Amino acid sequence: MKLFASSPLSLLWVGLPFVASTAVSPAQQVINMLTEMKAKGVKMKAVEKLTFDKYTEWADDMSKDLALEIKSSASKIESLLAFIAKADSDVNELGSEIKDLDSQISSWEGELKEASTDRTTQHEEYL
């Protein structure tokens, strides 16, 4: 028996169960592939979660910024509308003052014309 254990055939015979035991069965391959797919899916989910969290934070920041900008724009619109109303009031007030001044100028021009004709007639009488 000693001879049988040391022969090359006996080594081959002893190594066969070892080789056969390290070979992976098709079911085990499927299980390994599913395990790898699950690990890959978990990693991809973590990356997607980080991306989504960043996007959510950006969206919240933009929403707050835009809300603040809308508020400040609304107050600016109110102040501009008040300025427009005051400007319209000033236009009406100054328009009436211009009419008063125009009537004064017309009366002064009439008086000037009258005075000029009086002077001309008095000058002619004097000569």
C-alpha cells in the first residue's frame, strides 16, 4: 500500500476530490452574482442618496433665496408705486402752478403792452 500512495496515479486520485470541492456549483455562482449585485446596488443607492441630498439642499436654499428676493421685490414695488403716486400728485400741483404763472405772465404782457402804447402816445403828445 505504501507503493500505491506514492505513485503518481495515487496523487492524481487524491487531488481530484480537492479540485472538485473547490469548483463552484451553478447555484453557488448565482448566489455569488446576486450577492455582488446587491452590494453594487447598495453602493449605487448610497451615491444616489448623497446626490439627492445635495440636490434637496440646493433646492431648499434656492427656495429660501427666491422667497427672500420676492419679499424684497414686493417691498420695492410698493415703494416705487408710492413714488409714482407722489410724482403724479406733484405733476398735478405743479401743472396748476404753471397755469397760474402763465395767467400772470399774460396779464403782465398785457400791462406791458398797455404801458408801451401809453408811453408812445405820451411821447407823441410831448413832441
